[in-house]
Amino acid sequence: MESIKNIIKQLAQEYLPGIISLRRRIHSNPELAFEEFETSELVTGFLKDNSIEFQKGVAKTGVVALIKGRNPEKKTVALRADMDALPIIELNDVDYKSKNPGKMHACGHDVHISSLLGTAKILNSISEKFEGTIKLIFQPSEEKYPGGAKVMIEEGVLENPAPDVIFGQHVYPELDAGMVGMKGGKYMASTDEIFITVIGKGGHGAIPQKNIDPVLIASHIIVALQQIVSRNANPAMPTVLSFGRVVADGQTNVIPDEVKMAGIMRTFDETWRAEMQIRIKTMAHSIAESMGGTCEVEFDKGYPVLINNEYVTENARKIATEFLGEENVVNLELRTTAEDFAYFTQKIPGCFYRLGIRNVEKGIDSNLHTATFDVDESSLETGMGLMAWLAYRELLNK
């Protein structure tokens, strides 16, 4: 087994320049959710060049591939990478800067794709050395509801063959390149989008007594709703309620007829998630009516809580330690961001872990979803090598 680990490390090092080049091609050509047509073609072209069987067009732009070892029916391990970019204007001054205006791989999905393709090439090179099947899932639309994971599951991605376990990795700018982080149990929050329209009666700003001011009502609602978090949520289980969009389309001296607000809520408990929605509706309606207006409250239900299987994650931690050394595998805390990988872990045991990509000396330390986000590309060697080793070792685990 030690010899296989060394072979995987050698192959990861050997393939790194090509995978870096691939990552840069993907980064230069970002595509938004369910529009990943060129990305899908790049993925299938790579798989074809490496004689890996695949199916394309799953969930519109998704790709599913299989690498079969000896006795392929023995066990199946699934590996997932998401493919979509974000609607952000890139500010990095690099050769591989986005060529698509207003679109950017600011969440590292370019790394996820290229890393998984590197993993595929490694595993395909040693397929005669393991028993079982590796299922590669290149998923569209992680950034946009309803989420590509949900659609792919509905289209049968967890069938024929049915995976026994699934792994996903995500870049993490809070860890240096060469490191990974893991957490068993609840790890990432559920997410819902909130849309509130406050309706009043517009008019001249200088005679507010003749109006019902929706701007003032909306302000009271935003402030009051924070009490739900500070006074009702369990402090041991983080809850987030944030509004990022408030549109009151009036003028300096014109009070508008309505105000539209949009925000998010994040929790780690499904019962509290449902109760929180009821409280938001009740409070918003009550405040608006008490001030002479009305309001409409709607929720767009998003991803569930991401729960990593405790056993799979602990085993993955041991396997990662074998590959990277104990000093390079760290424990993670609860995180109030959300991930549609949660749909996979609702169906089968899985582990979603973090890949370090930070390099402060090179100035690579920007947060996810920012216009200056980038990665230390040496992390691709860690990413593809570790995922190949995880898959190989998991196939040995009965």
C-alpha cells in the first residue's frame, strides 16, 4: 500500500504542470449556472483523451464518468466537482484573467474541476491496482438554486452504479496550500432567500403626514427582525439573518409607494429553520400594519444543512494524515455558508472537506466571492493526489 501512495504522489507531481494549464483555461472562460457548455466540452475532451468512459448532458451541462478497476461491482466511490462561476468582474492582473465580462471563478470551482480531472488521470493510470469503481461527478450550478446536485440526483446520478460513499473538496483561503481541513457531523448551514415587499403610500417628502412611508416601515422591519437571532435562536447553534438588497426607488423629495428587500437566513436545525420563517412573516406583517402599511413575505427554500458522515469523515482524516502528515490536516468549525453537496450527503454517506490554497507571501489570501480571489496553484498537486488516495483507500474499506 505504501508503494501505491508513492506512485500517486509521483503522478500528482508529474501531472501538475498540465493540470495548472487546464485550470487556467477554465479560469479564463468562466460560465454561470447551467450555462457551463464550454466547460463541459473541456471536461469530456480530457476524459476522451484519457480513455475514460463518460456520459454528458446530465442536468443539462453535467458530466458523469466511470473508472473501473478489477471486480468493478465490488464497491463504488463517488467524487464530485462543481463547475459554475459567479457574476463578478475580476480585478486580478494575471495572464489567465477572465475573458468573459462580468463572470469569474471567484469560488475556486476551476480548481475543483481541474483537480478532479487530475485525480481521474491518476486513478485511471492505476486502475489495475484496485477493485471497484470510481464515479466522477462534474456538477453544474452549485451557486444558484435549485442547485445542480439536486437536479443530478433527480436524473439518477446516484444509480447505475450506486455509490457507497461520496467525497467533495472545496478551496479554502483560510488554510495554506498543502493543507486540508475536515469536520464530521453538521458542517455547513441550510440557506433560504427572503424577499419582502413593503407597501405604503408615496408622495412628497416634505409632507410625510400625507404619506405612508414604506422606507421607514422597511427600516423598522430590518432592525426588528434581528431580534429573532439575538433573542430566539439557540446561541450554541449559529443563526444568520442578513439583508443585502434594499430598493426604495424614490428621490430626495419623493417617498416611493413600495420598498423591496432581499436577504438570506442560515441555520443548522430544520425545526428552527421552519419556525424562523414563521417568526419573520409574523413580525414583518405586524410592523407594517401597525405603521399603516402592508407587506408581502416570500421565501425561496435553498440547500439543507450539510452533514458529513462521522465515520467516513474520521476515516478520511486518517487517510489524509497518511498522505499529507498530521501537521497538514486540521479540524474545522461550523461554517454558516451553504453548499448543495448537502443533497448528496442526505442520500449516501459522504465527506465534504477543505483544500488550502493560501500563500500570503505571494499575496494570495483574498476571500471567496471577491474580485481578487486566486489560488496558489501548488494546491492542485495536493488536491488531485489526496482525492486519488482517498478514493483508493476507501475502496479497500469494506
